[in-house]
Amino acid sequence: MSKIFTYTPVTRQAVRSYTPVILNKQVNQSLAIGSFSASLEAWASASRIFALQSLTLPGTAFSIRAGQYFNYTSFFICVKWVAGGIVKRYKLWNPAGALLTYPIYAGEIIPASGAELEYWSTSASTTPTIPNFNIITDIIEAPADCCSESGTALANGICSIGAPATLDGMFYQCRS
């Protein structure tokens, strides 16, 4: 028995552009730090706590994403919680002038409730000003449905969303 192949002739056509299809991306949630300032006493040759912020994220333990760079010298933040009766405290960054011997945070799991952000002084300033900034966590925010822009990389509006009637609805197309 022999196989017979049939071919259609190749024809030349103008090049057609296409839009790449990319999987709808989830994004990481972040801890939003609001701006404030503090007026502290004269430098006491040691870092001191000047503000506390409670963290309560119901139902989910989390960690802080590695690779973030914080370039603040007038203060630094520690994350603190109690586990098994032992206080765990880690600096998120270590600026010059910070006199505190706790280790740098390295991805430890932070409990969903009972953790705090501690704002510590440095020798650089007695009036630290904390700007608005975000600390990115490992908590992934999924869109409400496959075509929702909320909580995704689509929120900046550069991408158009396909209809969800088919599997293609699970993807978005970015305009170039």
C-alpha cells in the first residue's frame, strides 16, 4: 500500500503583521506605605523605634519579594512578629547610620496577623520624612475573570482584551 500526498501550490503574498498573544499576567500585591514625618530627640548613639504599623492580611501568610531596593537614609523599617513565644525581627534594608544588629530580611514567612512594621531612626536625621512607597509581597492577585484588567499587568491600558467566548479569551493582545 502506498501513500499519496497532495500539496497545494505556494503563492507569494504580502507580509501580514500579527499581534502576539500573551497569557494574562497576575501581579503581586504590595504594602502601601503612606508618607509622614517625625520629630525625634537628639541622636542617642543608637537607632530607636519612632513609629509602628500593624499588618493584618486575613487568611494568608506572606513574604516580601526579594530584589527590592530602598534608598532611604533617614530611617529604616524592620518587620517584627512573635512565633512560639520568640520575637522575630528583620531589617528590610540597612542604611549607613543604622545602629541595630538584627539580620536583614531574607524571605522569611510573615504570619497573616500579629506582624508589625517598625520605623527606626538613623544617625542621618532627627526629623525623618517617610515618603509614599510600596513594599512588594509574594501575594499574587488574580483577576476577577480572565478578561478583567483589575489586578493585572493590563491596568496600564496598553493591551486589548479578547472575548471570553473561547479559549482565546484567556489571553490578551498587546498593541505595538
